[in-house]
Amino acid sequence: MSDTGAGLSILILAAGRGTRMRGADKLMEDVAGVPLLRHLAQTALTLGRPVIVTLPRDAAQARRAALNGLAVQIAEVSDPDAGMAASLVAGIASLPRGCTGAMLLLGDMPEITGEDMKRLAKAFDDAGGGIVLRGGTADGTAGHPVVFPAALFAALAGLKGDRGAGRLLADREVTLVPLPGDHAIRDLDTPEDWKKWREEKGGQVTPSAEN
């Protein structure tokens, strides 16, 4: 972990290969006029908290370029093909010392807004930390982001494989924080997903955080 910082940090998991995109990179898909990865990082930075982005050590230059000029820390993942757990391990190791919690955000969820993140962060802060939070829908379907307290960092750092943090969530009490619409569950993994989403939005997407 780095030497400074406290409170809640935001960890964007962006080390996946995205093989279902059949050669395209979903993190480079245009959202609000910028690549999705940049859009999510910009949005996270509006909270004024440390933001860490996991990338493959051999990440395409486009992903790194998408983060140019943003005050984010990059955590390199040496073996992203080992599964999502590899991203979690690299990200947890990069959190600032004194960090009381980590908000885990998947890199392929274009509908997550700054207000969504703030709602989860406020719930965590109001509870004094120490609880597990998860974004969800109004009908109770669990999704993302997920907030883990520092007490679970060691367990996260010990994960292996592609199940990510799901196995930890299964054994613990989780407080669901409802987010608008399908924000918490809308991830786009294929070209068809992106085409359908854009058709549903009528070409309109959430405004860029830099606008």
C-alpha cells in the first residue's frame, strides 16, 4: 500500500481482456464523448477520494492514453488471465495506508454516475465504516459498485480465480443501496450489448464529468 491517505478509496477494475467483444475493447467504447474507461475515472474523481485503476501490465496503449492527465493511480496486473481476483489483489495492494474501505467498480458499467458513487460513499461514512455495501435495483437485485471495509482487505488479497469477491459476499451481511434504474446491473460485454444500449438511449448518454 502507498504511504498516505485515509477514508474510502475507489478501485476501478479494468484489467480484463474483454474477449466477448471479438477484438474490440469495450473500455474504449465512446460514452459521453470519451472512452468508457476515462468516463468512469473522471466520474470517480468527482468524489474527491483516491482513485486506483487496475490495468494489465501489457495493457494496450489506448487504455493508458485514456487516463492521461487524470489524477488516478494505475495498479498493474501481471497476470490478468488468472481471473478477476488478480485485479483485486493488485488493486488492494495499491490502496493508501489508513484506507478504511474500498469501493469496487467494474470497468464495463457505463450507467454508474457520480451520484450513485456518492450515495454509496455517504452510506459507508454514515455507518462509520465496517460494513459491506452493494449497489442494487429498486426491486432488490444486487449489483455494483460494492464497498468493502478495511477488515476484509486481507481476505480480498487472498482471492484466486475468476469469481472475484462474490465468495466473500456470500458469507457476510450486505447492505443493499438502491440506485436508479438499471445503473447497478447494466454491464456491456459484447458488440450487441453496446448496440442495443445505444438504441435504448437514443444516442444520448450521461454527460461527461468534464463538461
